[in-house]
Amino acid sequence: MFGSHLSIAGGLHNALLEAQHLGMDCVQVFTKNQRQWKTAPLTKLQIDDWFTARRVTGITDVISHDSYLINLASPDRAVREKSIGLFREELRRCETLAIPFLVTHPGAHVGAGESQGMKRVARSLDRVHKSLPGYKTVTLLEITAGQGTTLGYTIEQLKTIIDLASDPDRLAICLDTAHLLGAGYNLSSATGTRAVIKQIDKVVGLDRIRCIHVNDSKVERGSRKDRHEHIGHGHVALDAFEVIVKHAAFKRVPKILETAKEKTPDGREWDAVNLEVLRALVRR
């Protein structure tokens, strides 16, 4: 199941139509401007257009990614309260649109320490989830590359946040191949990748993996940097992608591209090219 993060320019529903045009099985979107704290409520027309597009395209496997402004781990109370409020709104929008998964970065502890930061993330998530009981949308904690004081750069840290939360059933995990490599995980070979998957299974269980961002990396293993590259043009081995896309546990897991929206020298959309490469690996 393959898709990409697509623009909502001109309306949320346009992402679904574009996904269908590009032959995708799933899609990831922002439900609002990701660089603004405030947003207008969803209108009835926006909601109706979204569900009409879902019906027309048949694309119901949708992921939303929350705002880059959110930091649920911040030691600054004002920033954290603002982040909790925005994350609550993100979750409301997903529930309204019947989007099953909302991806969030765990945030950065900004010098307060990883242990304290993870506790703040769990408490912040608890406040949001308790204020919105009965929601079906699941929050996905995304693994990070570990840049700066960013949390969530190991599977163990993500598991700790889930364990600290009062309602762990509302939490799962989103992997990102570029982030895994940046954090030091060995995706340089098929053997290394199988070992990484085995480690993930041992720590948290593969059933907790509900989305995978399939991105190559401009930077090398252990760089602690997040720089996405087109598939087969970076430091993640093609054999690593092959292991992931063929893994039985990930067959129904949405695999989302987050690579640059640009054209190849011969004028093709890179999204289409990247999808071709991934699908060819399934058949290899």
C-alpha cells in the first residue's frame, strides 16, 4: 500500500483526487496550514467535498500529519499549553474527516532532559485524549533522527512514552526510513534491516507500526539529521526498502513518500518515479 504526502491547495479533497491521478493506494495530508497556530474551522462544504472525494476515489487509507509548531515536550508552560490546544484541534479535524491516523513528532525537551521530556509528552497526550473521549483516530508517534534535543529517536523512547500514557491503546508508531538511518539504525543492507525490524518487534511489537514514511536519506547513518532524498539516490540501501515493502507484517501498513515535489530531468513527477521503484521492489 503506497502513497505520498500531497498538497491540500484548493481544498482538502484535492489531495484524494491527486492521489488517484497518480495511482496511489493511500495518502498523507495536513488538514490545515502546518506553520500557523490558528485556523478556521472546517466548513460543511469542505467536509462534504472530502467525503465525496473519498467515495469517488475509494481512497480511505489516509494519514494526517500535525503542525510542525507543536512541541508537547516543551518545558515552557506557555508553549506546551499552546501545543496541547493545537494538537487537540488537529485530532478533532481528523475525527471529523474520518482520518484513522494522526502523526506527531514527540517534540524536543529543550535542555530539560529526555526523561522529563518524555513524561511531559505523555501527560500532554493524556490531557488531549481525556478531553476527546471515544475518538477513533489513533495518534502515531513518529521516530525522529534525533537532531538537537528532539525526543523519539529510538524505539525504546517511543515505547516509554506509550507506557507512560494512561490510554496506550490510543497510541501507535510511525516509522521513517530516513529518520531511522539518521538515528543510527542499520538500513545499509538487507541483513541490517531485518535485524532492525526484529529489534522493533522485540521492543514494541510490529502490530504497533501503523504507518511507514518511505524516504531515502541525503545524509549518512548516525548523522542525527533529517534530510530526505528520492528512493535509490541516498544512503538507505534499496535492499533495505525491499525488505520493508515485502515484509508480511507491513503488507496493509500505509507506506508514505515524503520526498521533494519536483520533476525529473525528462519531466516526470518524482512521486510517480519513486512509486515505480517501490512497487518494482515488491516484485523483485
